Amino acid sequence: MSDKKLENAVPDVPRHVLRDDNKIPQLGLGTYPMDDAEAEALIPEALWRGYRLIDTAVNYGNELGVGRGVQASGIKREDIFLTTKLPGRDHGTDSVRRSLEASLKRLGTDYVDLYLIHWPNPSVDRYVETWQTMIELRDQGLVKSTGVSNFLPEHLLRLEKETGEMPVINQVELNPQYQQELLREFHGEHKIVTEAWAPLGRKTDILQHEWIAEIARKQGRTPAQVMLRWHIQSNILPIPKTSDVTRMAENIDVFDWDLSDDQMRRIKMLHTGLSGSGFDPRDHEEM
Ligand SMILES: NC(=O)c1ccc[n+]([C@@H]2O[C@H](COP(=O)([O-])OP(=O)(O)OC[C@H]3O[C@@H](n4cnc5c(N)ncnc54)[C@H](OP(=O)(O)O)[C@@H]3O)[C@@H](O)[C@H]2O)c1
């Protein structure tokens, strides 16, 4: 299919309004573990299929490819929502600006839409000064929205206490097996959007669960679409990763149909509390 024909057939992804009034698409494309070459080839394919939110990070080593892909797509920069993440080794007042400037250079852009602290790395204990610097970079226009990833309520409360400001987004591991209900409640109380990594349950078997398969059969959809629709109806923003263009189209086709209340209740019962990654933000160090 030509790019033009694809663009005419793609879904228009609705947006969440963040606490800072910026708007973010309700579903995006994850890019880990694409390398630069793969990202460069695949990002235009995703954009032509309607994706407008692309999630990358310094630690994925693919910002250059993501940036080239965005430029090659022919889609206007202002219509695309780009997220990148600051690595643990760059926490600290002086290093944040340097790290962001290097990301912007690789991405070939003069701002990112969303800048996240990738992990709190509490043993390093520099996430508060890092957050303060990110707010300053936002006020200077290099970043539109500031957020965090893998933060627990104790980390979020400390940010508020010491800087007076909470993030607008927290990106965390979340899927029907690991639903993070308490954290989501906390986010709701503080107007923080919950963004889900591993929304398809990478490193778990949840995508193969018989109840998901049964709901998919009844809906005439795929198991991945059922899982992603559950996120959308739960007000959670999923960023599924795929390197397969057919799956790209499949994963974004979740906006013009509904799971029933009964199907939502059944999926809620799939929670086991088992994380696929096994990473605990209290002690996981990612530099
Ligand atoms: N903030 C953080 O600490 C953090 C941590 C991990 C990930 N992330 C971000 O979150 C994104 C998503 O998480 P994730 O990649 O870990 O897990 P995921 O999106 O739950 O799962 C990705 C896996 O599912 C497969 N897949 C995709 N669509 C499918 C479909 N329709 N049917 C069957 N299988 C399908 C993919 O394979 P194919 O590619 O072969 O289709 C890939 O193996 C990452 O790419 C990254 O951007 C953030």
C-alpha cells in the first residue's frame, strides 16, 4: 500500500489532556529493543499507520534511528509526540542538561514532547535535583512535559514536597497480570496519567491466557487487541512494541469497539501481582 493510501485508512488516536494542558495520544509505539537501523526503517511505517506517540530512551541506543525515521516519514514534527528518558548515570544538576542536549542532537529535533526520569535509582539519591533541573529545562522550552518512569508513591511524594511539583505521567510496568491498582489510585488522586510498559506482558504468558483468547474469539479480535483495549477502557496509556508492520496496524485498531463490563471484570480477575521483569524500583539500579 502506498504511504498516501495508508494515511487515508489509519485510525485517529484520541488524546489524553495532561495536567499541564499538553495533549498525548492514548496509545503509542514502544521501541525497545530496536537498534538504530530498525528504528529508522520502522518509525515511518508506524507513523503512516496512525501512531503519533513514539517512546524511546537514551538506554535503548536508538534515538538516532528514531529521529531519522521521524524525518523520513514526511509527517510534521508538531504532529508527533516524542518521548525520551534520562538514564541513571546522568542524574544530577549538571549532567541532565548535557544528557538532554545529546538526546536532542541524536533525535534531530530542538525539543521533546515528554522527558522522563527512566528509574528513580534511590540508592544514588539524585532524582530530586534531577527533577528540579528537568522543570527548568521545560521552562526553557527544550521539553514540553516532564514525567517519570518506575516511580513509587514515596518517590512521587518526595518530588512534590521538595520541588512543589508532581510529574504529569508515570510510565510503569503494567498489564492484566500486573495491574498496579494502588499506584493507579494514587495517580488518579494526583492527576498523573498512568502509562504502561510491557502492556502485552512481555516475559509473561498472559497474552496466551485462555480467558483472553475466549474474549478475543467473542469479539472477533486478537488477544493483543483485547489486552490493549482493556488498557484504553481502564484509562491507562499503553505503548506496545512491535517490529512487525501487520501487528502495528493490529495494535492500534482498538478505538472503535468496546469490551463489555463483564469482559472488563473477567480481565480484572487475571491479576496475579507477578511482574514479568521482576524489577523493583526500590532497589533496581539502571545506569
Ligand atoms: N520505562 C521503562 O523502564 C521501560 C521498560 C521496558 C520497556 N519500556 C517501553 O515500553 C515498550 C513496550 O514494552 P515491552 O516492549 O517491554 O513489552 P510489550 O509491548 O508488552 O511486548 C512486546 C512483545 O510483544 C510482541 N508483540 C507485539 N505485538 C504483538 C501482537 N499483536 N501479537 C503478538 N505479539 C505481539 C513483540 O514482538 P514483535 O516485535 O516480534 O511483534 C514483542 O516481543 C518498550 O518497547 C519500551 O519503549 C519501558
